[in-house]
Amino acid sequence: MNKNQVLRQRSLTGIIFGVIVITLLTSGEYGAILLAGFIACFSTYEYIRMVFPKSKSKLSYSLTLNILTICLIALISPQNEYFYFLTILSCIMMGAGILNMFISFIDHKHIYWLVSIFYFGFPFGLFISYLIHTPIYLPHFWLSVLVMIWMSDSFAYLVGSRVGKTKLFERISPKKSWEGFIGAGIIALPIAWWIGNTYFNTPTDMYGISLDAIGSPGLFWVLIASAAWIIGTLGDLVESSIKRTFNIKDSGKLLPGHGGILDRFDSFIYILPFILFLLIHFTKQ
């Protein structure tokens, strides 16, 4: 295909998939749970296929373990201290994935099942638990989280493609630059402040977040945007490092022009535990 055909294919896929995601998130908590379960299972599938392209037994084993992990965590209420502990543990394990880019210590061939559990099972188990046990469902909240990720990615690309010269992590992602990364934060954080103060005026707009503890809705959304900007970028690099380890361009082929589900949701998966930690921490105040 020529460049115009590729662009049309990519645009069409993005529009269709975007409509599906937005429809599920806005349809209610069950739609959001369905979307989360789909991303968790398909990301697990793509990850195992990268590590073991032909092993059906390891794929079945990992999918079973992740589904079991998600179901067990989903039984725990966010008001339970164990949920808070599991959220912190999930954040630490995501940090281990980031550290592995600098000091390689994770052997995917031998502990693929454990990586899969902490990469997909824990974040989505915690997310689904929060959706199930929280009395209200706020679709605009989760859509705004996706907007923060989209802003970070888009501004990093726009700034980096124009003035980017210093490679952020050339060994893993040659196209990312420090200029694009810093530019994304400079632009996205003030917009997040404005979104928070404009559209999230009360604690009920943010799952009962204590404004006395956080200061203002704008500051809370700056924290979320910071997670999308910094941790989301690192999460994208973690997924890229796995693909480079196994010499793979895309995690899958489900989304023509975009790659796989993991390619599209790597940042969202990575920031989920941190978003949930912020929600739990500031509602405990």
C-alpha cells in the first residue's frame, strides 16, 4: 500500500475503534467492565504470542491465570485495606518493568506467567473491582483519563517531529525525543489544570475525592496528566522493549494500521494502578 492508503486505513481503523471504546465507556459500568475484560484478555494473548508464537498450552495457562486473578481481585472492595495494598504492589511491579529497561533481569521465557499476571491481571482486576464496588459510575472521568493519554502522545509527536533531536531512549524507541517528551508535559499539564477546574467542580465529579486533601480539581487532574505523561510514556517504552526483545514490529494485527490491542493500550494499562492509587489515597483523607 502507498502512504495515502496506509493513512486512510489507519484513520478508518482509529475512528471505528474510537467509537467502540467511547460507546462502551459511556454505556455504563458493564460496558466499561466488558471493555476492560477484552483489553486484558487480548493483551495477554498478544504478549504470550510474542514470547511463545506457537505454544497453545502456555497461552491457555496464562489466560486462565489472568482471568482467575482478575475475578479474585474483583471480589475485594476498594474500601478494604487489602485493595490499597494490592494497588501499591501493582504500582511497584509496574516500576519493576520500567527498571528492567535499564537493568535487564526479567526472563520472559521463564516467568512469562508472572509477568502476565502483574502486567495485565492486577491492573484490570483492580480496575474492574473499582467499577463493581463503587456506588456511582462516572464515564466522563475515565474518558478524561484517555484524553490525558491522547494529549501526551499527540503533543509528544507534534513537538518531537518538528524540533526533536535528542533521543529519549534510542535503543528501544528511536523516534521518541527528549524535546517531544518535555514539550508534551509543558502543553498537557496546563490543559489538564483547566479541564479539572472547568469540568470537575465537586467531589462527586471525581468519585468523592477530598478537595481539602488535594487542594483543587485542577491539581488532581495535573497529577493524572503527569501519570499519563511520564508513566504512560515509560509504559509505552516497556512494551516497545518487549517487542524488540523478540524482534516483533507490532504486538498484533487486530487493528489495521495500528497494530494490536497492546500497542494501543500500553500506556493506559501502565497508568491504571497509579490512577487507582490516587483515587483511593485521596478518598481516604
